[in-house]
Amino acid sequence: MSEKFESVAVSSRVRLARNFKDYPFPALLMRDRHALEQASEIVRLIAAELMPVDDFVLYDIGSLTEEKAAYLVERNLISRDLVRNAAISAALITKDERISVMINEEDHLRQQYFLKGFDLRAAYERIWGINELISASIPFAYDDEMFGYLTACPTNLGTGMRASVMLFLPAVARRGLMRDIVPLLTRQGLVVRGAFGEGSGSEGDLFQLSNEVTLGRTEGEILDEVENSVRIVAGIELRERERMAAEEGVELEDRVMRSYGVLCNCRKIDGKELMRRAADVKLGIALGLFRTPSRTSVSRQLSAIDEMIVSTRPANLENRQGTKLTPEEQDILRASIVSEGIGELQPQ
């Protein structure tokens, strides 16, 4: 896979939704007089299966502080729906943050595997191993004749699988091509969302491409469809980057370097401006406007900036400092972290 392609496909995720045959689904469980007892039993059974096989940390969502829960949400390790179900919910997360197993969210299980770059097959194989380990001991709710895995939301019936790839699409987005691409993908049973899931915008020119249809397709067919569409969209993005560079020339370089200058020298910056200016700098890296240190690939440089953005979200900043911060204090601390990180880049 070329570095240019890797500058488009940022990360891969495969998520499996599952419910257990012998327990009420979470929405019903919340109203059951034995809710806490059954929820605790589900958590205990899953933890007993997973804790011995990997470096998992168990989080009792009801026991978390609001700040710690927000920290995990910002890192996409748990969902807001899981937090809303705090009375019965938990999460098992590996220390490297690649595996997240949410317990008693919308479904009994939401198992997720995250990888940097474009490798849906590896993500699928690894989360499927977790899935098989659990199912060997606790039977899932499954319909052999028509519906496959039974889920709380009908859109997850069948495989219960979502395969998604995060794409960095500055040229496609800025040149207005998303309005042509999205309808084509929709007709193929795929969906494009903002970086932070359903209802989010295209902050930082980041988009999630995933399957929307889970019923009537095998896991292999879903992976094929998403992979093929990623390759097509990435090809369009790379061509448009070349056109943008040729047509805009110095104006494009000036925009990139102005954002680089602001990020290197700012004394405070809010999250939205950071996302916008970091997208300019990332585009400059992808176009070769910055020197790449030896043994540091373009994709690693881009990943480092993405991690920096996550680490400077409000709850992450407060977790770093170990105290509550005012919005202005967050902006000042964020600027300090960003200027240090971005300052390591060297323009050509």
C-alpha cells in the first residue's frame, strides 16, 4: 500500500453487535426488577472470559466520574449511550485502546477493534476471535431461518457487523465533491458520516465510510464492499489533491504555511480552530510540503497529529492536568501542547 493511499485511509474499525439468548435486551433489562442482578451477572461472565486473554481494564460506568466518562467518550472507546445506561453498563478496554467491549449499551455487547491505517481484514479477524471466545461460553440470540444475530435496532440484524474506515478527504470536501459521492455510496448500502459518528459534521475533513446494510450479506461481502469503496474514494481524493496543488499553487502553500505558523506560535486556541488548521497542515504533509524525518512515514506523521488532536479535547486535557479547567485554561494548555508538537515539523 502506497504512502499516498495511507494518507487518505486513516484508521479501520470493525464492530459487532450481540445479545445473549437467556437475558432481556438492555432496554427491557432497565425495567426489570432484577435489572442490577442480571446486569452484574452479564458483566461478570464476560469479564471472566476476556480478562485472562488480553490486557483488559474493566470500567464500571456507574462508578466513573463524569470527567472520566467524558475522557473515554472523547477517545471513542465508549459511547454516550453507554454512559446513559450507567446503572447497568460496563466496558472492557485493552490498555493499548485497540479493543473496546461495551456491555449493556443498546445491545448486550458492542465489540470493537481499532487499527491505524487500512486493514479491515485484520480488524475483523481479531474482533471475531473475541466474539468466538464469548459465544463458546454464553450463547448469543440468533435466528437460523431469517434474521441472523438478533439486535435491538433492526438495522443491525443479520451479521450485526459495521466495518468502517476513517478517511481524510480535504480535496474532495473542499472542492464540493462529497455531494456527488455520497448518493453513489448510499445506493450501494454504504453510509458516510462525520468523524464522530452519526449527526457529526466533517470536522478536520475527516469522514467515516461504513456499511449500512447488515442483513442479507455475509461478513466477507460487507468487507469487500467497504474495501472497494474506500479504494475508489481514495483514488478520487488523490487525483483531486494533484489538481488542487496544480491549480492553486502558491495560494494553497500559503494557506498551509499560515496554519502551520499559527499552530507553532499561538498562545491559545480552541478545538474548532485546531481541527481546521491541523487539516491544512496534514494536507501539506500529504503533498510533501514538509520534510519527513528518516524512518518516519507520512502516515505516522498524520497519525501523530490526529492523536495530538484527541489528546487536546476538553476531558483529555483535564485528565492530563488532574483538575477541572475553564474554557480559557483549556485553550491555553491546548496551544502549548500543539505548538510543541507541530514545531517538530520542518517546511521544505
